[in-house]
Amino acid sequence: MKKTVLLVVTVILATLSVKSQQLDYSFKEVYEITEPTSLVIESDNSNIEVIAHDGNNIEVFYTVQKGNNLLKMTKDEIEDKVSN
């Protein structure tokens, strides 16, 4: 019985861990870079998190929300709505 409960708890924790590591975003852009590179980030209304990694690119994940709901839109769709 104890082994069954331990197995169920382990499976639940593993599932929650995998879900918490999944990044949910509206769209992403990738920029190829050459070294040395500096990064400048500007925003009027954003939460920004920078995570370093080894590689020759910068990935930018954009999250667009309305009423606390994630909007799955492309960059072009967002620009069209803003310009109207």
C-alpha cells in the first residue's frame, strides 16, 4: 500500500514539474548573433526575464495577454490590431 501511494505521489509531482517547465507564449523570434554581443532591452509595460545559455542566438518569447488570458497571435496580427 505504501509503495502504491508513493508511486502515485511521484507521478503527480513529475507531471506538475514537467508542466511548470513548459513555456507558454504567444509567439517567438530568434536572432542570430556573433560574439561579442551586448543586449539592450526596452519596454514600457512588460515583465522581462533574461536567461543565459550557450549558443549563437537569442530567443525572445512574447506573451500577449488580455484580461489575464494568453492570446495566441502572430507578431503581424498584433501589429495589425495596434495600427487600427
